[in-house]
Amino acid sequence: MTAAIASPRPAPDAEPRHSPWPHRWISVRLNALALLTALILSALIIAISDLDKLKHGDVGGMLTNVKDSYIALAKGAFGSLRGFSETVTYATPLIFAGLSVAVAFKAGLFNIGATGQVFAGGLAAVWVGFAIDIPAVPHIILAMAAAAVAGGLWGGLVGLLKARTGAHEVITTIMLNYVASFAVLWLLKTTAFQAHGRSDAVSRDVAKSARLPFLFGFLHRSSIDLRAHFGFVIAIALAVFVWWLLKKSKLGFQFRTLGANPEAARYAGMNPGRLTIGAMLLAGAFAGLGGGSEILGGINQGHATSSFAGNIGFDAIAVALLGRSSPWGTTAAALLFGALQAGGQEMQLQVHVPIDLVLVIRALIVLFVAAPSLTRIIWRLKDSGGEEGAQLFKGWG
Amino acid sequence: MSTPTEVYRDAQLAVGRSLEQIKRSRNLGIVYLILAAITAWRLTSHAGTATFNLSGGHSFGVAATPLAWVVAGSLAVMGGVQLARGLGKWQTAALAAVAVVFIFTLLAWAAAPNSFAFVGMLSQGVTYSAPLIFGAMAGIMCERSGVVNIAIEGLLLSGAFTSALVGSVVNFWVGVGAAMVVAALFAWFLAWLAIRFKVDQVIVGFFINFFVLGLTSFLGNRILAVDEAYNQVRTLVPWKIPGLHSIPVIGPILFEQTIFVYIAFALVAFLAWAFAKTRWGLRTRAIGEHPRAADTLGVNVNQLRYRNVIAAGAVAGFGGSWWTANVGRFNENITNGRGFIALAVVIVGRWSPAGALAGALVFGFFDAMEAKLSFLNTGIPGEFVQMLPYLATIIVVAGFVGRSRAPRAAGQAYDSQ
Amino acid sequence: MELELRGITKRFPGVVANDNVNLTVRGGEVLALLGENGAGKSTLMNILYGLYRADEGEILIDGETVHFASPRDAIKAGIGMVHQHFMLVPNFSVADNVILGVEPTISLGRINRRSARKRVAQLSRDFGLDLDPDALTETLAVGIQQRIEIVKVLFRDAKVVVFDEPTAVLTPQEIEDFFRIVETLTAAGRGVVFITHKLKEAGRIADRIVVLRRGKTVGEADPKTATPAQLAEMMVGRPVELVVSKTEAEGSTTMLKVSNLAVTDPDGRLLVNHVNLEVRAGEIVGIAGVQGNGQSELVETLVGLRRPIDGTVTLDGADITHLTPRDRHRCGVAHIPEDRQRDGLVSSFSITENLALTGYYEAPLSKGVNMNWEGARTEAERLVRDFDIRTPSTETTTGKLSGGNQQKVIVAREISRPLKLAIASQPTRGVDVGSIEYIHQRLVELRDKGVAVLVVSTELDEIMALSDRILVMFDGDIIADLQRSETSHNDVGLYMAGAKGEHIS
């Protein structure tokens, strides 16, 4: 609303002049501070939630508690090859699903439906994995392709509904998540999927030829020890693809236009309906690949259960928010979340601090990254302007 | 002499329906025909009489197969009419009627040739709808003020946890009070970040959901699990409203409920009245639609948003203690996505308290029906019945709400400069 | 009451919007605040109304300094404002919009609607406004909505009423009605501040004229003696050509032909009522009309953004009725949309990206599935030079440009390629005088190159200056088809108000 006068020279760039740091570094520093703030607050929660020590005012004990927890966390995430492998294992599905949410964000769509898309992709992969008998490489390719197609269709449905009827994707994706989870629960108990001799919702195992190879397979250590699998490589390749899509391609330019100003996209002769469907197809396919990777590699040991999508869909939103929807930011955020998860397991095992703390830490990181001004107030930093989180939500209309 | 202008005025009257209206009408017609086909194909298979048990030993019976044929026929006719020329202003009423009749037929088919507790199921449905009503009212209070609230789930969950913990340590009603305070605090945080820092409201909402889920699970494991005494509340017994509860059918459904249900209904009535009749309602609607207009007239937009969001938090906190009252304890993630359903209810109900009430009752009813149908052992997988309300929501949102009238300013931070 | 602004200064990052501004208004007089777009008029009034806070200077009422922290304080002090963009909640009734903020209440915070309705009706009668308190605001015509704004101000018993560009959305006849209302107000002892960039209107109604340029008061003029040319020079700071210099049109073959075109809204109401029109190559046709008479919908249909329910559109003999916007773009149709912020630009994109927005799909902006950003940048650098877009670089985001430069980005993108038809909606809305001249000149050049040009504008002056032929739209119909040389300002005004003419096509 500012009625700026028509100055002969346009207003100067928002690039902060008083700071010796380039813009990118300020943002990195702020994110690091966000992480630190989250860890400090979580430490506080660890400390005061130990009721015994709290009652006795045992501050030293509380601090030891915090120290031991974080040491276990760090060790679990990076302290050994096994820790690193676990980090990668947990990060892999988050990269897939995070990229799914990120691409949708770029096109102005809020994909809360990664859970459903992971389910769809995983289910397709598991079926191709056990029902078809072909040699290893084509089998994996076929199973992953099926996962992409199934996830893509599930996601594309959301795009179709939005383009055709205006149904808001926040609602349809949430609803389709429930539909998918009940559908999986039912399908896994049908004869088409159910493991022989089981009465609960568990699928048959995929054939050996469809299993994704282990990343550290060449070390010939136990696969329970080093679970990281080839899905990670596919995820990184996908991140490269997304980078190309958004930065270099015509389609990506259209997605970005649609996301930044849908009316301008329409006026420029782009087809918002088709782009919406396309973006959701791609987003769904990415999440679907994540489902495939979880089934064919991953911690599911080659079969599907009724909960194999876990919290991937929701964590993916946090990951994309944290990575600001850029492919590399999202990948980095997924690795961070994976590290927290892997470390959290160790922490629960060693120090008996419930792994749910990891959820708290993650939420706090997202908060402080999404609200840089809050982080700045806490650390008494000067406002350098221009890096406030973008407005993602554009109303229900 | 008839001028050309008059001729075209007549043409204007003749047009009457836009391309959108025609499309929507066609889609509905197709839905009716599909329902007719399903009814004829599947729901005619159970012979015998389905007995619907009412209260006090009363019951009525329906011959399942003839009913299904009649319904299938009527649905086909309606689908045809809808396709051919649309039902105009009766469209919405017709849809509601179709939904009720179809479900009734489904129930008759499922029950035949046995009987089942029809009134019991409806009553259960009303019970299940209570937390959805609280969640939806919290959502409406926020959204009507122009603040999008994706955090209903987190607010409900925080209320459930707090009421269980405080309720165990002190007593139930103190627990409820504490739940309201805690959820209001989270809501304040939502408002603070959204208003003061202009953080995207959906992101803050998600933060609260993640954070509350993590925190309550963590503290649940670390505190509630330490000692049973921290997680044990006496469940609330229904309170029969004297006189009213003995009305046949209606009485047992509506007036033999816990205080939560009564308060939920009262809240809906109160909000509907307040939005329409009071100064608060007028101003709230104004800041949700056109905050700048309100600001130029001296209404303090952000202050009112703070108040409404915080009040909404208290409402959600109260709703969260419904779980404590019903289950008697807290379990990890006990709300299990109910907050998101409440959000859907807000939208399906078109941001009006009465509409949301209807939506919440439908969802509650489906919850109850799922339990009953699995008990009747019909061969329909329970998962399908559980899926139905979600599918129905998609159909309603796609077919009817569409590009409907959400508060225009929802989701946008307001800054007078 | 006497209101005085003394030494008001307001800075925004990068610009000084108001620089030591002084002015005084007394009860019973009309002060016109004249200045072109971006001169700082609205900023000044927002300070007066408590929406912005001045960095320096003070506001005095009857000689006493007052401080406005919010509009509430300004309202209390007796200041009322009718904003350029109406501040009305669309789904409220007239009475609800009027009482918002000062609701008469009875017990329990209930609104006393009966008393509200009565007072609104009373005020409307007293000032000859003819308003129905129960009507739903969004269904009312713009002229009527403005009256709601006036009742809002009167309801709060304002002593000084500020009108921010009140005539922009009115027909010439509605403008006359509006001036009568202003006279009633001053007769009742109210002071009126009339903010405008229209010289004639300032001269017509004001008792005194204060001219604002680049945020500074550059002088005061007496409307009885000052000539439009003098005022224009004060406003712009240099002599201004009030007309576009152009030769006679050499219209030849028919380029655009619209037959029997009809468009409805989602509820089935006709917005464009079976319209016929033709634009020849080498001719500028102007569509005049008050906002909301179907012009926007007609244009959207011509460029393929809306589907008609009836009728055909042909371009150079080929039927394009059912082509997509993209295909029409390919055929040589350019479109300068009426709302550049919403429809024409992506403000977070760079100039290069915005210049690539409509032509990205083909060389030299793209290659196969990839964008060719190198090529796009070279192209952008050329256009920035050719169209005199003032920017530090082609990578600057367009959101940071002034309105005039933003509009030049759109014009550059749309007309810098072989064209058959150019459609310009409100091509100079909210643009400074220098850019207006520049854009008009470009449109005339386009015509001289043999392009068919269709200009839609609610500014009658713009239509009169540019067009070779003028069509007037009213209520979805084209009700007049006039040769520029054979018609007058007044005549077109009467058509715009629907007082003359019939469905002619």
C-alpha cells in the first residue's frame, strides 16, 4: 500500500549493505542458530521432564542427563559407519517425499498427501516385486516405475480435482491419506497381497531380484548392521532432476510462475489446470518412488505392512519447509532429520530418553527456520531484511 | 415495435445457467446414477426383514430387498432428472436426501434378516461428534477472523494430555480448566507468530501439530508412564436431561449424553447467534473478509484476531478433554487426526457453525456405523465403511463447496502500513 | 473547524513520499489536492487518517496539535475519509457497513439494527443519497457503493471529509451527482479535501487548489484564474502535451471481427450481451465505459481467457473463437492486462523472467525442454534499452520497480514482436505522466505499422486522445459506434451513463 513516489532511480536492492556477510551466509548462519536454539530448548525439556531429579533439585544430574542424551544422539547419527548408515536409511524416504512436497510448493500447491502417495507407490512396488519373475535389474526398474506411476496417479487425482472443481488440495490430500491407509489395510488382507499363512495385514515378500542392493554391501557386513540401500542414490539422482526441473526446464518455469502468481500464469497463456495436474502427478510420483524405495530397500525388509508409510508424509512437509523447497536444501534437511532419527534410537537405547524427543527437536527447528525474526530476537541480531519465509498459503478460494 | 435491446433481454432470461452450473449438475447426476447402480447391484442381495431397534424395546422392520429396488429406481430417476435439466434450488436438499436414503438402505441390507440397535448407533454417533464440533468451532472462530488454523489437531491433543495429567493429579474439572489454558497458550503462540512475525499461518499450524505430538508423546513416556496415578481419570457418565430424555427416539439420541455434548450444541447455537447478532460477530466477520476496511473504521484488527484465536484455543482445549472424559486416560496420539477431520468439517460446513455441526454429526455417525457394521459381519470390509466419510468429504468439497466463499482474508497477515 | 497540516514528512525505504508538506482546510470550503500518480497524495492522507505515522511535522485542529495513532483517533477528531478503493465488506448489508466500528448496541453486545437502519435511511434522505440500508453491498453499482462510503463518514459526524480520487470509477453524469453531494456537504459546514489528478475536476469544484509534486507542495492556485496548462505544468514540473500527436488513421482491411459474442458469469447472468464489433488494421478503436459494464469480460474473451456461450471471433479472416490464449498469442495477438500487478507480472520474478513470461515456449527464449536463459537475458537487455525501462539490471525483481516501469515491462513484452492485433486494457492506470506519454506514443506507432489496436479505458480523456473510433459499452452492450472526429467529450459521457443509445450492433 505504500504510495512510493516515482523516483528516477528504482529503490535499491534489499541486499543488506551494513553487513559484511553475503546474503547466503546470513541465511546459513540463521539456520545454524535455529538448530542451536531448538537443541537448547529441547535440552531444557529433557532436564525438567526428569521428575525425580526435578524434585530433588539435582541440577548437576539434569545437566549430565542432557549431556549424555546429546552425546548418544551424536554417536547414533555419525559416531560410526553404522550410525551413518542409519542416518542415510532414515533420510532416504524423507528426501523422496520432501522433494515431492517441495515441487508442489513451488507450483503453489500444498501437498499434505505424501503419506497416501507413499502408500500407493509402495503397494505397487510390492506387488510387482512378488508377482513378477524377471531378472534383477529390470525387476527393480519395473517395480520402481510402478511405484512412480501409482504414486503419480494418486497425487494426480488431487491435481485433477483441484483443476476441475476447485477442491482445495489441503482437504483432498488429507482425506486421500485416510482413504489410502484404509485401502492398504484392506488390500493387505486380500488374497492378492496377503502373506501365506498370515491373518493380519502383511504382504508377501518381494523376490530377491527386486530388492535394492545395500550401499555398503561390498563390505560384506551384516545387512541388519548396515541397512543403507541403493534408494539413497536414486533419491540423490532425483534431487539433481528436481534441480534441473526448477532451474533449467520450461516446465519448471511454468510451475514457478503458477506458484508465484497463478493469474499471471493464466494471462501468459500457460494452462493452470494442466500445470496443477502435472505438478501433482510429479509430486505424487516422487513420493511414490519413496514408497517403492522403502519397500524394496529400507527398513521394511521387502514386504508391506499397514503402517509402512509411517510419518514420512508429515515429516516431508517439515523437511521441505526447512529446505525452503529447494532441492539441495530439502536433501540437507532430510539428512538432518535422518540423523536425528538415527541418533534418537541410540539415545532411547542408551540413556532411556524417549525417541519422541526427536519430534520435538524437529518441530522446533522448523519453527525457528520458518520464523527467522524470532531467532533474531532471541540472539539479538540486527534485522537484515528480505529473508522472511514466503507466504505459502493463498487462502481457500 | 420491439427494439433489438428487448430481444436480447429475453435471451438473457433464457440463458439462466452458466457452463459451471451445467457441469456441476451433470456431475451430480452421474453420482446419483452410480449410487443407483450400486444399490441395484449389491444391496438387493439380502432377503428378509431388517429390524431397527429403537429405545425402550420398540423397533420397526423393513423388507431389505424391495426397499433396495425402490431406492435404486428412485435414484436412477433423480440422476436422470439431474442430468437432463438439474434440480435448481432443490439440488442441495436433494443431495442430503439421497445420502440419508442410501445409507438407510445400506443399513437395512447389512442388518437383514437380523436386527440391530439403530438408536444406539445414532446416539453413539452424537457422542463421537462432540470433539469434532469443538475442533470445528475453534477453527471457525479463527478462520472467520482471517487466521487459518491448521493446528486444531495439536490444540485438541494438548488439551487431551493436559486434562489427563492435571485431571489425575487434582480433579477432572481442574484438568479441563488447565487443558483450556494450555491450548489457549498454544493458540496465542499461533497468533503471535502469525500476527507479530507474519510467519505463514499454515507453517505455524503445522509446527504446533508436530510440536504437540512430539511433546505429549515424550512427556507421556517420561511422566505419565512413571506412575499410573498420573494418568487415571474417572470417566464422565451421561447425564439424562429430565423430561427430554424420555421423548421416544430423539430422547435417547440427544438427551442421554455427557455434558460435553450439551456444551458442544450450546456453543454452536451461541456462535451462530453471536456471528449474526452481536457487535463482536460483525467485527469478526469484517476482519476476516476485509481487514483494511475494519481498520479504517477504527476496529483494532490484530487485537481482535488475538482474542478470537486465544478463545478458539480454549474451546479446542475443552474439546481435547473429551477424550479424557470418555477414555479415562491419555494415550499417545489419542486424537488420531480428529483435528484434521474438524478442519474438513469447517470447510464442508462452509465456515458456518450450523453447517459445521451438520458435518460433525455426519462424521460422528460414520464412526458409529463402522463399529456397528463390523459387528453385523456383513462381508463389507470395515475399512470400506471407515473410508466412506473421507470419500464423501472429497465428493462434497469437489462437487459443492468448490470455489466457495471462504473468509477472503484467511491466511493473510494484516499490516496497516 | 479548521484543519492544518504543518511540515509533514514521511520517508519510505528508498523514497521520501512527503517532504515538508503544508496545507489548511476550513469548514465549508473545498480544497483540491492536485498531483499526479505517485506524487504522495495518498500517503499524506493516510497520515492525516492515522494509518501512517509521519516522521516529522504535526497536525493541528483549530490551532491545537493532535496525535493520531490509529484511524480511531482521526475519526474521533472529526475526520472522515472516502478511500479510492472502497473500504466495504462485500457480503455485508449497507447498514452493517455503515455502522461497523461504531455499532449501536443493546444488552449483551447485540447490535441495535433497527436504530442503525433508521439513521442510515435518515442520512441518506437528508443528503439526497437514495440508499437502501438492507441492500447487499456486493450487488450494488460502484456509484452507489461510493454513497455508502459517504454515509459512513456522515454517520461518524465528520467535520472534514477527504475524498481520495473519488471520480475515477464514475460516469461523467455520476460525477455531476457527486459534485452536488459535495456542495450539500459544504453547505452543511463540512470541509472537503478532494484528492485528484484530474485538472478539470479540480477547477470545477474546488475553492482552492494545492499542487503536490514529488512529495512536496509546489504551490497554491486559484481555480478561477489558473488555466489547465498552468496546473499541468505545476503538477508535472515541465510543459505537458495534453494530446497525443498523431496523423489520420489509414484503416484498411478488417483485422478483428466479433460477431454476436455473449458471455455469462458463473450464475448465468449475461455480462457481454451479444456484441458485434470490428477493428481494422492500422486503426485504434477505443472502448469507453464505466468500470463493470462488461469491458473486462469482453477483453478476456477476445484473448481466450473466457469462453463465450455464443458468437464468433475472427482474426484476419480466421476463426479464433475456440483457440487457447497461447494459440492466439501465436497468431499475433498482444494483450496488456488491466491489472498489471495481479495479471501481468510476477512481482517476485526478475525482469528477464517477466519478459519471458508469454514467449518462453519458443526460441530464442527456450530450446527444446530447456529454457535458454542466456538468450532470454540478451533479449531482456535489448528490451530494457529499447523501451527505456529504468532499472539497475535485468535481474532486478519487478516488484521493486515503479508503476510506470512495471507497465513498460509489460508493454515491451507484449508488443516487441510481429503483431496483428494489440489489446490494451487500462494501459496507463496508476502510471506517471512521463510513462503515459511514452506508452501512448508506442500504441500510435503500432497503429502506424498496420496493427489493429483495441484500447479499453475508463478514463474518457485517454479514449478521446488515442482513438480513431470510439465504442461505448454499457451494461454488456455496445451502445455507440462513433468516429472520433465527429463526437465530443460530452456526447461520449452521455452514452457511458446509458442516457443515450440502444443495442446497435
